[in-house]
Amino acid sequence: MSKDQRRLDRLTGLESKDGRLFFDPASAALTDLSAVRLLRCGVDTVRQLFRGLIRPEIMAFFEKPGMVEFAGHTWHAGRVAKDSGYQYKLQNADLGIILLVKNFNAKIDTIGAHLKIEVSPHAIDALSPQRLQERLDYYAHQVLTHCETNQCAVHLAMDLQNWKPPVDLVARMHCRARMQRDISGINTVNWTTKSSTYGRGETFMFGSATGVQLCIYNKTEQARATDKLDYWESVWKRRDSFDAKDPDNYDPNADVWRIELRYHHSVVQQFASGSIDIKTGEFIDTRSFAAFAGHLDGLWRYGLRQFKLLCRPGYFEPIWTLIRDDIRVDLPVDSLLDDTEYKRYYKTSRGFSGKNVELFLGNFVSLLAREQVGAKKAFKTLQQWDCWPVIRDHYAAKDMTQDDLYRHIRDLLTERHVRWGRAI
């Protein structure tokens, strides 16, 4: 269990819960973080999922991609890449809304998870969680019949100045993430820590997009590259700040670094299945963003305990203590942090479920061998399936990494091709 360094008041030297001077009892070293500017912690992305049956008039929008009238606004209708999990989109950048329609893994004439609505930062910033949820629900009912909220995913982003990642960040970041992700364009990949480093050390990624992912990057450079620096500067100036003694906290001459936690909807569901209200004993509701908003402080703290930046074995780096304890997610809702016991519930793959996984994989490989499908395509197909987390966790419990599982599938395919050839 990692510990925090002692926090001291910079003027008196006495212990203080919000002191910016940190004392390491082992080395007697002092770290002064009084110059660090904490600008804002907010929701950067909302992804709200819905189940239902797609209305026929919605599918007509995609017969000829282009501009369409929908729900009182003009949208661009078109196709999207398959890796999104959906076939079509309705997009309005001015509203900050993208509707992803028709799940690849569900038939169009059946009720299924056919809609995901992605919300951009400026739309989240403009509306309260309740008002935003009402708008999302309205769009969903215009797209689907038999419509119901399914689950949501969120990205939480904290912006700060006068701090930058240390050169040995990857070596000192400890996490339990299993997933490894190879993205084209990266400069270095460290498979031991499941991390990626981009550019000139300006972006670091830990964990998986299908779990909990930590990203640390130069937000000033990213905003400038996407022509959104003016917008973000207006946010930082308006939302000053966590530092009550420094109301003009944002410095336009200093780079802003972002520490971002991205939660996949499957992880949010794990919180719903494992976290309880201390007073009532009931499980928390995470199906909609409005219901989940009060729990985002809890998710922020949880993420910074899953990904641990250590100054030495067993002790947190002072900046990690600061942003974990002093930060609150900036939303006009009451925080439920102190009323909730947060815990993720993992479905196990032992016993009957584990046997099913083994049987499925054997039959899966036999069918692929019959169709002469290669190992790379087979593994990619498996990862896109809804039940992939169960399969991944089953083999992880047997100390098999994803690389091990890929090699296992490759060897099984090779064996079937050699022993049975095209007679499978």
C-alpha cells in the first residue's frame, strides 16, 4: 500500500491537510508545490449508450451521405469506421454532439445497443448534467423506439501549469493494467508498464481504451494543433481556480499539461455492480450521465490509486497526492464521494463460465481454420466481440497475456491446418 509524504504549511512548517510543502521522512527531502497552478478538473467527454429499435426514417438518412434535417437542427449523415463499433453517424459540431447509429454486432431489425451519443467538452460545459441528459434522451427517442438508457462512459480531465512530467515518468508510473495497445505514430512503447510515449515526450498513455486509461499530455500544444486554444483559454480564465489565494490563476505564457482518466462503459458497469450507498446499502446508478455525475469525484480518486506515480517504492510523488486530494470535478451537482463505498465488481470466468470459454475458443478456431482465416484477423475479430472481456479475463487468470493468447490461437490454427488441411 503506497503512502503519502507529510504535507506541511509552507510558512509555519506545521502539518496541514492542504499544505503545498511535502516532506519525505526517509530522505528528509522537501518538495515545494506552491507554484503549481491547478486550473480545472472537468468532464471532457461523455459517451451515453442506448438500447432500442432503429426508426426506419433514420436509416433513410444514410442512403445518400450529406446534410439532413433531424430533431430541429442540420446534421451531417455518413458512415463511420468499423472500429467505432457502429456503421453510421449524425454529427453536428456546433452542438457538440455525434450520434453513432446501428451497432455492428446487432441485427437492424432487433432491439439492441444501436445508439451511442458522444458529447464534446463545450456541450458538457454549457449544460448541467440533468439538462444535458434531457437533451441526450430527446435525441435517443428520435432515433429509437423501445428506447432505454444502457450505460455511459466518461473522460475526466485535470489541467495544471508549472508542472511537467518527469523524464522517468514511465519508469515511476505503476499500474495493474493488463491491456497493451499498439498505435501507429508512437515513438516508444514500454510493454512492461503498458505505456506509450508520443512526439517529443509530450504525450504518455497507460492502460487500455477498453478499461481505465490514463493520458498525460501537453494540452496547450494539442489545443493549438486543433485550433481550439482560444476556447480552452476562455475556460481556464473563467474557471479559475482551485487556488483560493490566487484568483488570476491561469498564466497565458505557460504551457498547460493535462492529466486525463478515461473510463470505458464496461468499467462504469463494474462500479455499478460493486459500489454501494453507505446510508442505504443500495447499488449506485450509473446508467445515465445525470445519475452518475455525483460519483465522478470517486472515480477521479480511484483512478489516481490505480495509476500510481511514485517518488520511490512505497511512496507517492507529491504531485499525485496534491491532485488526488485537492481536486474536485467541476460540475453543478452534489458530490456523493463521502456517501459511497466505491468498488469494482469483476465477473469471474471460473467453473462453468471458464469451461464455456475454452469450448468456445476451440470451436471458434476450428471454424476459422475451415475458412482459412489467418491468426491476426482471427484475433482482431475476437477482440471486437462483446464477450471479449470475459475471454481476456479468463486467460489472464491463467497468467496468459494477450500476446500469449494470440500465440495460442496462432498455434491452434497452425495445428488444424497441418493435421486436417482444407478437409476441416
